[in-house]
Amino acid sequence: MSMTALIRNLGKMSNLDMFIQENQQSDEEESFEENLILGKLQNRELILMEKVHPVIFLKAINQYKKGHNSSEKTNWAVLPQICTALENGFYLSFENIRPTGKRFLVAVEISKSMKDDIQVPGTFSLRAIDVAAFMVTLAARTEQHSDFIVFSSETPEPLSIQSIATIEDVIGRIQHIAATTSNSASDASWVFKYAMQEKKRYDAIVIYTDSKSCKGHPHPVEALKMYRKATEKEDVRLVVCNLSCSDMTIGDIEDKLTMTICGFDSHCPQIIMNFVHGIL
């Protein structure tokens, strides 16, 4: 069984009692199957050889912790040893991501809808904050030249994220800032105004939003034009990840250097990297 197939079938295996539960464990009792599976999930060489993407682990972690599949027809006891093995494998899999070497500004919207437990189309085991925090963690661990901010209707606040940060660290940091902000409509133009104020020349700006931000002046499309002009860098690329799949977008659909993604799945990180590289 491939690593990806193994990861996706952990819930079924738990449902079939292939793993020893905590109240069943003893010093003498061990499960050969469990030890084999736990070993594979944390096997660095195997993870690298099969090029397992961190998104595969992330989706599995969140789904497994729910104790049932998406249809709720299959249920299982959530076992801590499986969760730990998945989390260890998750961070090992970051080595499969090749850095672009580009200069990034990653911005996360923290409006009310982004803070709600709304599932993201394309990966229903994840919330919007899970996806945004994962992509921040991914950039922090793989891209040396990345800055991070959160924004709403006020001046953006920098996110100080270390290269060894965990996704739990990032979620906690975002939620802490979000708890002190208002629930009014967000202003995405602040992302570009912030970049101009800081006098930073980015190769790509990536925004994670629900695209419902409509308050403020100028419009984000015009703010991006102003940023390109101010930095004398007309090839700045913009990626808008619309995590709610609304019928609105803050990006210019006529701009070949702007890409809007609706929802999120395991292909999105590579699509973003290809776009930033100019392959798409």
C-alpha cells in the first residue's frame, strides 16, 4: 500500500480495531500491524521517496481527529498514537517542497467570516483558518524571503513567524490578533498600502480571504497598480485564494499577473508556485 493510500485509510483501520486503544495497552501487548503503520507514517525516507505533500497529511490529521469520515457513515476511536505519527509525518513532508527563492508577502484576512468554522470547498475537513495557517507555515519553513501580515478594516499587523513554527503556533497567533479586531468589512487595499509604507519590493503577494472585503479606498485592483508603480516593479504577481468561493473577487480578471483560486485542495500550493515562477 502506498503512503498516500495508507494515510487516507487510517480511519477505516481504526474502525476495524487494527490499533490498540489506550485502555487496552499493557507492557507485553503490542500490535505488529500498528507498529508497522506508525513506523511508515514517520519514515522520512519513505515520505521523501513517495513525495507525499504536506496537504495530504494535514487533511488526514483534521479528518482523523473528527472520528468519522465526511459522510459520517464510518466512525472510529481517535487514537493519540495515530495523531502523533501523522503530525510527525506532516512536518517531515515539508522537505518535499522546493523553495522558489522569490520574495513573498503573505496576507491573511481576519474578518468574521474567515474566523468562523466554515469548511473550505475542495477540502471539507479544513477550515479557512486551517488553510491560511498551513500556507503561512509552509512559506515560513521553505521561503527565506517571506513576510506575513493579517488584515481587516484597519492597518495590517505583522505576523512574526519563525521557520520552525508549527501550524498550531500560527493558528494561535492569528486567532489572538483576530480576537481583538472588529467584525466590520475588511479592506484588502491595506495589503498593498502596507507594502508601500514598508518600501518592500515583493515578487509575489498572496492573499487568503473570503473576497467579501469591499470597504475602503482605493479598490484593491487600483492599489496593486499603485504599488507596482511606486516600486517600479511591473511584474509583481498577485494570488488571491478565495477560501469561501463567493461570487466576488478582489483581483483583476483581465490582469495576466493576477490569479484567483476558489477553494483549496492538494494541488493549490504547486499551482501557486508555478504561477509565481511564470510557468502558468
